[in-house]
Amino acid sequence: MTSGPAPGPEGPERPDGAVGPDLGAGADELPSVAPQLRELRRRAGLTLEAAAARARLSPAHLSRLETGRRQPSLPLLLGLARTYGTTVSELLGETPAVADPIVRAGGPGAREADGWTYWQAGGSGRGMQALRVHVPHGRSQGELVRVHPGEEWLYVLKGRLRLHLAEAEYLLEPGDSAHFDSLTPHRIGAATTGGADLLFVHTLLQSSLAGLCLGGGAGSGTAHHL
């Protein structure tokens, strides 16, 4: 933790009072979030200065976002959504379909990617995604280090799981769980020959534009985010 004003998630503040790079013409492709940002701040009862401090932005930058003079990057959208307790979809003005709150046993079938197997354990279009995952022993995905916006929580059901967070390594037994920021470089692998089964929950940008931030297309397989 550092003391004093912190730079925003887009980088250091520029002389003109904005934070991060000027997105230029490419930003015009994003829907305007200015009306939603103003309404959400007022609904939360926050002054411009208080909201900017929570989002780790300068008041001048937040003011430009609220007046439509600047467009936020996708990582910044995630931070603003968290600040106001909402989703990126709402900030972008998307209208989500009514989701079924129940996921029945024998519902959506298993999906495989590089030997890993995934079963949907939560509804789609939410601010978080829940999965049941089987991690095989000795497969290539355990060597991939991932970094992306969001948070992750996992709970080991069966077998032992090896979790690497930055430079630390942990061995998780059945009943153990972990909760960490996905911006921490991380990778997981099975530590038992029969593999490991776990429950997995992660938060990601819930938008068709998410792939621009996370890498790959919006329809990328779930394995990309683990």
C-alpha cells in the first residue's frame, strides 16, 4: 500500500489532468457511458471528489468521463463498476435478459479445453461466473501464467491442487479454498495423478467487448480466464 494520491488504473496522470493515454478515435467505438456514470454517482450520494477518490482517479478525469469528453478504457470500466456496485453491462447501457436463477443437475454439458473439463455451475450474464472444474494431472494448462482483471475464488473438492500466486506456491487439500485478485500472476495445476476437482468462481467484464481487454474474442473459452 502507498500513501498519498495514487495513479488511476490507466496509468500516471498527464499534465491536462486526465489519467492514462488518450484513446483517440478508437474510443468512439465504445458506447457513451457519461449518462450512466452521472446517474450512478448521484444515486450513491457521492460528490465528484469522493467518487474520484474511490475510483483512484483525479476529479478532473472523472468530470471528463461524466460529460462525455473522454471515454474510459475497459479496465477502467471494471473499476468504475466496482466503485458504484454495478456491472460493466449497466455502464454500457446494455439490457440483460432475465436469467434463470437455478442451474439443474444434468443441465449444460461439460466442455473441454486442453484436457481440462468445465461444467457450468451458475447463470450466464452475471457479474461473476461459477464453474465446476476437473484439472487433469500434468497437462499443459498448468504451466500457463494468467493475468487479467477480476477476482477468483476456488474450493478444492477432490485431489490436491497446486496454486502459484506471483512468487508464492501453495498446496491445497480437499476443503481448502483460495480467494485472490486476478491481476496477480497465477497458475494452477493438479498435484495428484488422478487430477483435482474444484469449484471455481471468477468475476470478469460482462460485455461483448470483454475480449478486447482480456485477450481473444468475446467468445473465448472459459479456460482462457482461469
